[in-house]
Amino acid sequence: MSVLNWLKRHLVVIAGLLTLGYLLLPNVIVTVFSFNKPKGRFNYQWQQFSTDAWKDPCGVADMCGSLSISLQIALWATIGATVLGTMIAFALVRYRFRARSTVNSLIFLPMAMPEVVMAASLLTLFLNLGAQLGFWTILIAHIMFCLSFVVVAVKARVMSMDPRLEQAAQDLYAGPAQTFLRVTLPIAAPGIAAGALLSFALSFDDFIITNFNAGSTVTFPMFVWGSAQRGTPVQINVIGTAMFLVAVLLVLSSMIIGNRRNKQKA
Amino acid sequence: MAAVTEAPPLAPAPETKPPRKRGRLVPYWLLLPGILWLIVFFALPMIYQASTSVQTGSLEEGYKVTWHFATYWDALSEYWPQFLRSVAYAAAATVLCLLLGYPLAYLIAFRAGRWRNLIMVLVIAPFFTSFLIRTLAWKTILADSGPVVSTLHTLHVLDVTNWLGWTSGDRVLATPLAVVCGLTYNFLPFMILPLYTSLERIDGRLHEAAGDLYAKPWTTFRKVTFPLSMPGVVSGTLLTFIPAAGDYVNAELLGSTDTRMIGNVIQTQFLRILDYPTAAALSFILMAAILLMVTIYIRKSGTEDLV
């Protein structure tokens, strides 16, 4: 009876942890199989322990090249989307202007559109214009779909900020540029950073839109997609594991820094 | 900067702040580059796509707008099973995401205590690893001779799912169940995060008050917690359903030719068969269906809340 009661009281916790397990299981598999030594071309069945792939992560033809293309695109897309998105976010929070609802829907719609629709329509545009598909068309597409997410992240931060801090700066004889650089920008920084981080992740991991508009350029997700047909090298799992570790470390360290700041404040 | 953030809180801000007068053109200059980008590379392509869908011709001779609306009819009559399948799979994945995601969001919001941050990291971190690699891992998990399939077989779960048509034979891979499982997995964080945001805003004292008024835990959940989390449920549902309906990665990697979704058809028509008008028409129909849903949603909640 007491066991039943305990189960009943902790039902939510048990169900929640099971979901967490469901979310993390693939990452565990990816990590474990990065130490596999598969027999055939595909790395889906456990054979024997080996650290070969970790010792030679770039041992597969074209993989590290695609990784470098993805990193370059993600970097430039992040910069582009963050700058354009931050400007829009400031305009939306700080100013009144016409066509506000049109602007809002134009920012909302890319987030509400299935990727395949954006991918297909963008391809019809590029085909009609006779544009050469490749690095630049991918970059254009990535900036387009990352922009909205930056606007949302920055807007949330700027909205919660006290406008009188800027007024105080101006009362203390700071010019508009000085006020912006020394007061506004530092306060908005966490929102901008969150938007930039999200852009980087979205761009680096994008497959559907990239696949339509890449021409013969191969990004890392496209390499993985291709290898799902031809044969999956263990090195893919090495990259996947490394990405997961970097992500955990990044998020953990940002949380620790945030906690420390909060404690200092209190 | 540090001095600013550490300043003691000022008196509460006045309710309405007057809009700034100086620099009437400033907002337009701030908006111009980004909005122009969205117009040229998001809105304009939609128009090009609409125009492509009513063109006829061939790759060699080029396409001309002939207002050939029959393409729509042909596309629908040929691919309606894939449309229906997309809606069914996406709906199933959305319901599963809600059922699986709610307990976890609830756990993070109310029961995690000092573990809250760690669990949040574990929910978000997979999001930053390539989703294609993680989807491929499901091939290993659901492998024919693997522990999952043999357990399901021993428990006679597979007999039930076979009878329902969700699986066939002794396998899970290459069946609808595998595709729905992959879709659920891929879009689960999009359900958990909005749910968590709306649950976290709920005042814990409301639960105590419900308990003081002799509500049992289940009644408290049904009458207090769940209604207050509705905004999260609605946006989580949209954020899961929309991308799931257009997805073709899970159907391609985990499914078979019998589980092809509309995204697969659009992809093949565009990139392999190069039948642009049909592909554009299909994509347009998908967009119209999704837009209809979103519009109904916006009518209810207003755009300002969404962006």
C-alpha cells in the first residue's frame, strides 16, 4: 500500500524522468556508437570497442570540409541575422510607426511556415532569377529564417528594461551614442546573445531549406543525409558527441555565470 | 555596466510611456534592412511559387504562366493520401508530445527544486546537436533484433500495433510507428519549452489554495493548473504540429515508401523529378492549410503576444 502511495505521489516525477530519458536516449546511442568498429558501411549495429574514429576525426573524405562550410555559413548567418533582428526589435519596442501589424506578421510567419514551403518557394525565386545555387544562396536563406528568432529574443529583453535608465544617462549628460553604447546595449546584451546562439544552432543544423538551395555545395547536415544512403562513418558520431558536449558546457557555464551575477546582486 | 545593473530598483514605472517624438524616420531606418530581407526572400518567393504553380511547359522549352489551375486538381487527386498521412502523423506526434512533454514541463516547473537548471540543460542541449545524427540513432534503437523490438514482441505489444496497422511483421523500423516516434522525438522540445514557460508563471499559492478548499490533486490539476497553462498548450501544439506536418526527414530515414508524407513528395518533385508546377502547387496547398490554422489561432490571441 505504501509503495502504491509513493508511486501515486511521485507519478509526475517518474513520467517526467521517463520523457527525459526518451529525449536523451539518442544522444547516449550516438556517444556509445562513436566508439564502435562497424563491420559494414553502416554504423547501426554494435561490433567492438575502438577509439579509431576519435583518433582520426577527419579520416572520412569530404566530412571536415562540409563541417567547415557549415561553420562558416552559421557564423555569417548569425552575424547577419543578429544585426538585422536587433534593429527590428528596437524599432518594435521603442517606436510607434505605421504598418506595425504588417511588420509583426512578416516576422511571425517565417516561424509558422513549414520549412519545406519556405525551401521550395525560395528555390522558385532563385530559379526564376537564374541565381547560381551555392554558398551565397544558403547564407541568404539562413539569415532569412534566423531573423525572426533574434527579433523575438531581443524584443523580450528590451521590453523588460526600464526606459528611465536611459533617461538617467541623458540627465547625466551622456549623448545618444554614449547612452546607447554604455547603457542600452549592455542591458540588451543577454537577449542579443540568446538570439545569436539560437541563430547559430538553427543555421548549423538546418537541413531542409539548405538541401533545396545548396546546388552542389555540401554542408555538414547534407553530408550526414548523404551518408545515410551511402554508409555512415563512425566519425559522424564523433562530431555529434563533441557538439553535444560543447553545448552542455556552454549552457552550464552561462547558467553558472548567471547564478553568480544574481547572487552578487542579492 | 555593472554599476547600472546593480543599482537599487527605481520606483515603479508609470503605466504608459509616451512615444518618442524626435527622429520620426528612425524606426523606418531600423526596420528597413531586415524587413526588406524578409520581403525579398520570404514574401516574394511565395508569389513566385504561386506563379510557378499555374505555369505549364517543360524544362527544355521553359515555363509560361497559363493559369493552368488543373495542376492543383491533379496534384490533389494524386497525392491526397500523402496529405492525409501528413496530417495524421503530425496530429499523432503532437498528441504524444503533449502527453510526454507535460509531465516533464510540470516536473521542471514545480518539483525539480535544485535540479531544475540541470534538467533544463538536458532538455535544451540535444537541440544543439545535429538532429539528423540523432534521428539516425533511432535506427539503432528500433533495430529489428534490438532490445526494444524484442521486448515489445514478448509483451505482445507488436500484435496489437500490427492489428492497428501501425507496424507490420516483426519490425518497427519502416513502419508508421517508427515515423511517428521520430517526429515526436524531434519536436518534443518545442512542446516542453512553451509549456514550461506558462507553467512557471503560475503562482504556487494557487495550488495551496485549491488544496485548502479540499480539492484533490487531480481536481487541482484539472480546474487550476491545466486551464492556466492553456497558452503554453496552444503554442506548443502549433510549434509541434506545423513543422511535423511539413517534415520529410523522419519519413525518409525511419519509414518506407508506404509512409511517405507530403514533404517527401514536394522534395522529390522539386529536386529529382523537376516537375516544378506540381511541386509548387503542393507546397502552396500545404502553406494555405497551415496559414488557415495560424490565422484562426491569431484571431484568438493577437499577433503581439506571438512575436
